[in-house]
Amino acid sequence: MFLFINSHLTENITLDRLEKEFFVSKFHISREFKKHTGLTVHNYITKAKLNLCKKLIEEGKSISGICQICSLGGYNNLFRVFKKEFGITPKEYYNEVKKFKTK
């Protein structure tokens, strides 16, 4: 399941989709996923997408482009969840990476 999620990060991954892909009840997926990872499926997917965002920022991609690639629900949502996870905005992270690369 981790491989599937990580290879489809640019897509909308829902419990319903995982249920259809793996022929297992979404309730069972939710319960077992939380038991083994300590995270809900949604939280795991969000964290994985945010890590992809960081990688794309480090590669120099535009933040508006990253919003579309990572499908996190638009710039406002990306801004909010990125700041909550990493303590800085995507733009601030972009500026830090840019400053670090010029040294």
C-alpha cells in the first residue's frame, strides 16, 4: 500500500480508491494503517505530498506549479498545511533553498 501511495502522490488518493485497488474494506484499511503507522491514511498521504512539495521546491519548481502537481487543494491549503508541518511557508522555504544554493 505504501508503494501505491508513494507512486501516486500527484493524484487524488482516497480511502474509496484504496478499497478498490486492494479489494479490502476502507474501514479495515483505516484501522490497520493507523495500528501499524500511528497515522491515519489521510495524514500519511498529506505528509508524503508535503515531502514531495519540499523536493520540488528544492528542484526550483514554481509554487503555483507545485500546487497543481501535488493536488493538495490549491495554494491556500498548501500554504496552511506546509506551514503547520514545517513551521514556514512554501515561499519562505523556497527563499531559504535559493539562499543556500547561492552560497
